[in-house]
Amino acid sequence: MLTTEVNLEKVYAEMKRVRLELKSIEHTLSDLADAMLPLEKMSPKEKKELHTIDKEMERGECVSLEAVKSKYGAKKRAKIPRNAIQ
């Protein structure tokens, strides 16, 4: 029984380490995406919406693709040149 408890503690410790690493990767990717995006002027309404989305993302909330399509009216897919995919 003691061995099982020790193993569970090791698994739990490893899960905590992986979660911290994942959070670090998520922050790095977010910073990278911010750095790659061109600077645009945003209205106060757009800034508020972006801030709301960031908070939802931090809480782990998600939205279905259908809800996004219906809200923003996306009907077509972007065409990506074949040479752009590597």
C-alpha cells in the first residue's frame, strides 16, 4: 500500500510539473503571436472585446466553431498557397 501511495505522489508531482510547463508554453505562444501580429488601431469596443476574450481563455472557457461562425458571419475558408505549407 505504501508503494501505491508513493507512486501516486510521484504521478501527481509530475502532473503538476507538466501543467506548469504547459502554462509556460501557452504564455510563450501567446507572446509570440502578439509579436507577429501587425499593429492595428482598435476602437475601445474592440479593446474591451479582446480583453474579455483573453480572460475567457485564461479561465479555460471555449466556444464552438459554429457559434463563432454565426457571430462573425464567416462563410468561406481562406485559401492558402500550396508552397506556404511546409
